[in-house]
Amino acid sequence: MYRLAPRGVIRLSDQKPITRDMQEWEEYRAWIKAGNVPEPQPAPPGPTVVEVLEKIRTRITSRRDAVMNGVAKLNGTNFRTDYPFVLSLLSMSTYAKTAPARVFKVKRANGNHINLTADQIGSLAVLHGDRVAKCMDNEAAHFAALNAIAAGSGTVREKIEALRAYDFSTGWPD
């Protein structure tokens, strides 16, 4: 008896791989001509719970980053919250403490500049800090829920189905 393999067959009696360039290939061909059928290749194993969990965690972290790096609104004005802007904002916020009368020109999300006071710069920094904290808290809550599913009862298949069905679109700040 034989089993199909990626590059030939495997003789089941001794688990020997046999390819077309070997003398044993003729024995295999004669076995086929006698009406025998080789066993199919075993199906590759499906993903593990850990692999599915990691893929979903990656998607949640991507969602966190997208929300965190979106737009924050202060007094009806939208401001970007991507890394370069936030780095500038933190620098201005620190500087604003030493120059409370200073007016800062800040670029809005639409690309136009607006004048902000030192207090407004501080408020925007606090607003962004709150947004980051909420995003991190929400990511952690989703991770905890996923961990509970992965560690819960049920078969591997049931856990994988539950993980894939998990909705992580909730809880993110606007």
C-alpha cells in the first residue's frame, strides 16, 4: 500500500518515500495497474487556537492604532492625532507651561492653521491623552475577552469559531 506524497508516494510498509527516479517506482506503477488506489495525502492541520488568537489580537491592535491616530475634536475643531502631531503637541504643551501668554499656531485636521492659547494646547494634550488611555483600556478589555474564550470549555473547533465570531468593533472612542 502507498500514500500520495508531495513528490511521489510513501510505501506504507516501511514509510519509505519513493520518487519517479527510483527503481521502486516501477513496483508502485504495477501496483496501480493491478487496480489499487493510493491513500490521499493527509490534510494539513488547521490553525491552532493560539494562531487564531494572535491574528485577532493583531487586528485589534491595528484598530486601536487607527482610532488613536484619528482625529480629536476641541471646541468643534478637528485636530489630527497621528504620531508627528502628538509629538509636536506634547512639546508645545510642555513649552506652554513656561510661556502661558504665548499664542500657538496649530494645524487643524483640514490642513489650515488656527491660533490656540497655552490653556487650549494643554486641553488638547489632555484630550489626546484621554483618547489614548481609552484606546488602551478597550484593547485590554477585548484581549481579556478573547483570552477567556480561548481558555474556556469547548473543542478546539468551537473555540476557534467563537474567536472568529468575536466582535471587537465596540468600545472605541469617537
